[in-house]
Amino acid sequence: MSTMNTVGRPTAPNQVQTKPATLTGGRGLLQNEALIFEGDGWGKTGVDLPEPKTDGSDLGDLVRKDPIGLPGLSEPETMRHYVRLSQKNHAIDLAIYPLGSCTMKHNPRLNEKMARLPGFSDIHPLQPISTVQGALELMDTLAHWLKTLTGMPAVALSPKAGAHGELCGLMAIRAAHEASGQHEKRRKVLVPTSAHGTNPATAAFVGYSVVEVAQTEDGRVDVADLASKLGDDVAAIMVTNPNTCGLFERDILEISRLTHEAGAYFYCDGANFNAIVGRVRPGDLGVDAMHINLHKTFSTPHGGGGPGAGPVVLSEALAPFAPAPWVVHDDGGYRLIEREEDEAEQAFGRLCAFQGQMGMYTRALSYMMSHGADGLRQVAEDAVLNANYIKARLSDLMSAAFPDGPCMHEALFDDEWLKGTDITTLDFAKAMIDEGFHPMTMYFPLVVHGAMLIEPTETESKAELDRFIEAMRALAGAAKAGDVDRFKGAPFHAPLKRLDETRAARSPVLRWTAPEGSNKAA
């Protein structure tokens, strides 16, 4: 008879569980890989180049006098280096990536193929308009469907990400107040306590003072508190819907009505639009401006340093103040409206040098067109279904932060169920790494103590969700059974062990230096 030491893994009763450290630092199929600066190859190059015909004397002071400080690698060495590094990282192509509030979902390879078509990937923003008609048509088509899906009359494509989109929306709001002569007295922006941290940061960056709006016990905006703080000194409110607790704001129409009665604008953080796309149009809820994270809702790649894309849809009241450029289609074909033209005289300016991220536009439109209207509706339905499935399967062992009623796209748990175990949210998350899963979002939103925010997204199958859930249940059972050692030292099986996070934050090492006595360049 065998026992189970981890989910689905049989172990003989007398098998020794402790594993000796390897002699090389490698572990099975996982190779130990040093930093590229710590390897050999400082006296070679992986490419044969012809001897230069000149001595470089015409370069003056620009001639290199010291070693360049980069190792030389052959093609096999280069490939192996990066493959080995990739094995040390979690990836959406490896397993579920349950980060709440981030929507880490599969990026269809069809989108990548479309983005690599020469007419989109090889163009330059300074080409004559007549030579990029197809690209402009794609941008115009994407803009059309973003407006259709949100029920908004205008969209600015150029913002590069969510926070950049927030900046766009608030600058349009500021421009509208300046045009009406109210900017000097409307200096406040109201933001709920559960908002993304970028919301108050963006408002402050634009020059507004931030006023916090309370949250109700069931995780939603306190409408009474909002009403008491609205006045003729408020420029806008910023509300995320569905919100950061994974809940739909039931009073959204009342929030909109009160905001507009006070003469303010309603900015909606659209980070979670994937939970309602195809089912709810934000324009019908009274939203004046909303950014759309293309990497969250429309599957363009998320993270890795960019490029990002966060288009902003605008209401009729804010449309005249949209930043340039934008695409128009007339008898002469497609063209760009720039700030200096009469048609953009009220635009508040530009947000980037050119037109935004063409690769992200191509990927997003590919996703839309391959899904169709019914498919996009199913995106929202499956995202919500998957999150509620996780909430239902874990709520008997873990404490849901807001147990009453369904959640939207993400399930939120607190650390109440860990009381008395001497195990923290961080300990639990580190133990997940040993089971082969990336941890969920920890300690956010801040309004929930010890928060564990799980977003499965719509691209995970039931089989993968069950695999994740069984691992979570096994870990929760171990925590409640008092197996503290499993958690306090975790992760034990990761390439690197747990850092001293306090020391890492206070004394970060931001530059690699060669070991003492080494002849390698720094």
C-alpha cells in the first residue's frame, strides 16, 4: 500500500523523505546556471567578423580603450543559458498563474502570428500615410469595436498601459474643467479605499488632492460616504468595477447619478473589464472615461517589461479633449488627426511620440475577431464561473473575505482561517511554490487582512482548476494539522530559497560586481 506525500504522487511507506543535496547544484533536469558574467568566455566571441579595414583613428575620443566587459558565447552556449534560466521561472505556458487583479491568461498563438505579418511588424511610424493604410484601417477597426463593446463614442488608443490610461482619462477631465472655467475650484478626486494604488497616485500626479471613500462591510463603495464628500470642489471619482475585491458595484448607477449631479466626472478603472465584456457596457452605467488593459481583457502579453497598451474610452462630454492622434476615414482613405490641426484644437496634447503599440493593437483585434460577439461574452462568463468554482471548492477550508453571494472574476480569501497555526499568508504562498504553482496575489487589497486574491481567468480548464484546488486543499489541511515546518522554510524545492525580504528591501544589491580576485570585468 502506498501513501501520498503530495497531490497525486505515490510514495512507498518506508521511503526516506529527506533528499541529499546534489554535488553540482543541478537537480534532475534542472541545470544549475550561473549569471552570464560568472561564466567563461571573456577572451572569445561567438561570431567571426572580418578584420576592420581602418584603424578607427577617425573616431577620435570614441575609440574603446578598455575591455567591453561582456563575455563571448557560442550559439549553443547562448541557447542553453536562456533555456536554463527559463526553467527557473513560472510561466503561463507551464501552469495556472493565479495572480488576482492581474488576469494572467493564455495568449493565443494566432495573435502572435498576426502581429508578425510584415504589414504590421515591419512598418515605421514616420512612413507616408499612403503606405500604411492597412495599419491605420486596423487601428480604426479596433477603435470601433472598443467603442461598441463599451458603449462609448470615442477612444484614445495611444496610452501604453493601465496607469498611463488613468493619466489620459484624468487629463481629459482636467481639460474639460479648464474649458468650462471650473478647474481652479474643482481640485479633489474621490477614490475608494480598495482602489488600485495607481488611482490615487495618478490623481496626485495630475495635481489633484485625493479624498478616500469608505467601503461597506460587503466590500463595495459606501454610497452614503461618497455622497457626503461630493461637492463643487470635486473634479472626478475613480471607481473600479468590478472592484478589487472581485465584486460588482451594485450601486453603480446611483454612484454615477450622484457624481454627475455634483458636476464631477466618473472615471472607471477598467482593469477588470474581462469580467463583464460582452455582457455590460460601461457607457450604459454613466462612465465618462475608462481605460482598458488589452493584456487583461484581449490577451496581449502581460509583463516582461512591455510593450503595453491601455486605450481609454471617453463619453460624449470628454471626447473633444481626447489626446491626439486618432484615425479618421474619408474619401482620401485613412489619415491621422494631429494636435495642430483644427479637428484636434481641444485635444489636451499627446501621450506618446507616435501612435502607440501596433503589435498590441494587432493582437487585440485578432482576439476580438477570432472570438466574435458570442465568444467575448463567453470570456466573461467563463472567467466568472471559474472564480466562483474556486471560491466554492475552497470556502470550507479557507475563509472567504466576502462569503455572501457570488464573486466576479476573482475569489478573495483572508487569513482568518490561519489564526492559531503560526502560519502567515506569506508562508502559505511560499509553500505553493514547492507544489509547482505560482502564488496568488498576497496582502492586496489592503482592506482585507492577510488577503489571498485568486484569479483563474477564463482560459483554465476544469482539470487544471481541480489540480490547483487539490494542491490548495492539501496545503490548507497541512496548515491546520500543525505542519508548520512545511511552511516556515518554504520554498524548499525552488531553484532559490526564501530571501530575507526585509534586508532585500533595505539593502538591495542593484549592481553585479566580480568576485574578489577575479579578472572578469564588472
